[in-house]
Amino acid sequence: MFQLSGILNINKPKGLTSHDVVARIRKLAKQRKVGHAGTLDPMATGVLLVCLGRATRVIEYMVPHRKQYQATIQFGVTTDTLDADGQIIAQQDPSALTETQLRQILPAFLGDIQQQPPVYAAIKKQGQPLYKLARAGQPVEADPRPVTIYALDWLAWQPPNLTLDVTCSSGTYIRALARDLGQAAQTGAHLIELTRTASGDWPLDAAVSLETLTAAVAQDASAAWEKYLHPPDRAVTHLPALHLTEAEAQQVIYGRQLSVEADFPGHDVARAYDPSGNFLALLTRVQPDDKLWRPKKVFPPDILF
């Protein structure tokens, strides 16, 4: 049975979970094999990468991408979820807070830091998502984990709201950053607006809305998928490329290892293409610095689209 395979750059609307978006794409594509890379909270908008068919097998290479956000933080109010969807748990007058004070606070959060994830988060502790434990009334405290904040660029200060452009590593919680900035300012704070403006080299200005995609599929499904569905190897362009002969390509299709003269220092995984230029597989070295490569994931050309 024919199956769509590829990657969609979706501009997620506010109010939907990432799983809601996946459910809509499943219905639109009329297939079950759909997944996303990098969760966005319901209140957040922006870049959500959705993979269909065999492209779900490259999600692991997309999740670690560096992320970029536009975030608006309100000082003076703290919520239990650390964002505008939560219940207010503390309030403090932020009127004395100045731009100078905030600019002095920001540098402490740049670089490699330890961040304590929100209690209401999907990460697991003792086999259970934190948010489920929290909603059940159990005392929960997430373990701090290392993240990297590459840039905190000042966009606007309209007291008590600060808007920043944040570039960070995967796994960074912008809600937690808002909490920590509020603690440093001694006023408390929470996140009131969040837009993911880029995930790796997938920018927001190239994303498609669900409404636009739905209308395009209704008008001409083939043309719509051809326009908006990116090939699976778009997710692994950071890996070196091997161009195989016909005989080598056949070995890969049958799952056999092959000897290839390739000088890719620091890389033990490479993307492989057949003589026609079709993305065929991801190969991994049998041993570090070895000439032998074996198939890790195979993508036969007849199921790419």
C-alpha cells in the first residue's frame, strides 16, 4: 500500500498539543505512521517538525537540533506550571524592576547551565511523567540537568513584560528560564507567550499552517504533498554523503556491509545515495576509522514519496 514519507515543517497554532497536530496530520494523510520531533506546549506556537512514514525513522536526528524562540516573560506573577496556562501561586509588585537590573541578570544564564525542569513536564521520574505525579498530588521535584543557552537577545521591555530571542540546546525549558529569571529578579515570573522561530535549520518563515495544508490537500492532494513534504534526508544533511555504485546499493538494500573508501573524520554515520541520486540509507562504521560500513536504516527509493 502506498505510504507518504517525508517531513512537514508545521507552524503549530496556540491551543493544540503536539499530539493534537500529529492526530490531524494522520487524518489528513490517511495513515497511522506519523510522529513529531521536539514537543511544544499547548500555549506555544511555531515550528513543529512532523514526520510521515519511513521519515519517522530519522526523528532521532532532529530532536537534538538547536532551538530558537521568541519568549515573553511577565514579572511579578508566578504560576504552578510556570506559564500562562497555570494557576497563580504567588504575586509580588514588580514596579521597581528596571531595564538596567534585568540586563545585569541575563548574562548569568548564558552558556552551559544546570536547569531544573518544570514539575508539569512530560519527562519521567520512576517511570511516570512528572505532570501525572503532580496532578495526582504527589510531591515532585525534577532533577537538574545540563542545558546550553547560546544567546539571550533583548527584544522589548514593556513593564512588567520582557521579550527575548532565545537560542538554546534541545531539552531547554523556556518556562523554567522564565522562573529562574523571576527568582533572580526577586519578583517571580512566568512565561506568557512563546513562539519557536527555528528548529535547527528549519525556520518559521518556511513553515506551513494546518489550515493552509488542509486546504491545499483538499484542492489537490498530490500537488500539496509535493509542495510541503520534504524528503527524509533533509533531516540528516549534517552527515557526510556516500555515493554508491549499483552493486554497492544492492548490498545495502539486502542489509549487507560493504567496504568503502571514505575519509570522514569524526563521523561514524553517513547518508548513502544510489547511482540515481536517491537517498538509500544511513550507514554506520563497523569499527571506528574502519573502511567497513553496514546499513543502519534503509530507505528504498520506491517508498520515499
